[in-house]
Amino acid sequence: QRVYHPDYNNELTQFLPRTVVLKKPPGAQLGFNIRGGKASQLGIFISKVIPDSDAHRAGLQEGDQVLSVNDVDFQDIEHSK
């Protein structure tokens, strides 16, 4: 049964939006790649997180959806922006 599987987790907070703060020093990278955008009609998602990067240490994971950045709504934005 699913409840007894070692990977089972019924903690629903893992699916709630969360705020992640990353500050990018000049010339540095944030440590993640994105995919998607308005053309895909799915939103912007994290496609890769570089190990030991600021993004990795902040808890970003592949598959996370980017909802907004600096108060800009990313739910209906083009990838090229």
C-alpha cells in the first residue's frame, strides 16, 4: 500500500507556493535553467539546478514553477523576456 511505501509523504505544504530569495552578484549566475513560457501554455519551470549553487542551497528543485520575479508575474510570460 502507498501509505507504507518508504517514499510516501502526505505533507501537503510541499505543494504550496513558497518564496525563495536569491541575490545575484554582478557577473555571477543564479545556478538554474528554466523552460516553458507563454508559447508552451504551461508557465515557466526550473529545468536544471546546478549542484552547490545559490539556487540549490535555497531549495530550488527541478520541476518547480516560477510564479513571479521581482514582482513581475511569470505565469503568462514569454521565455525570451
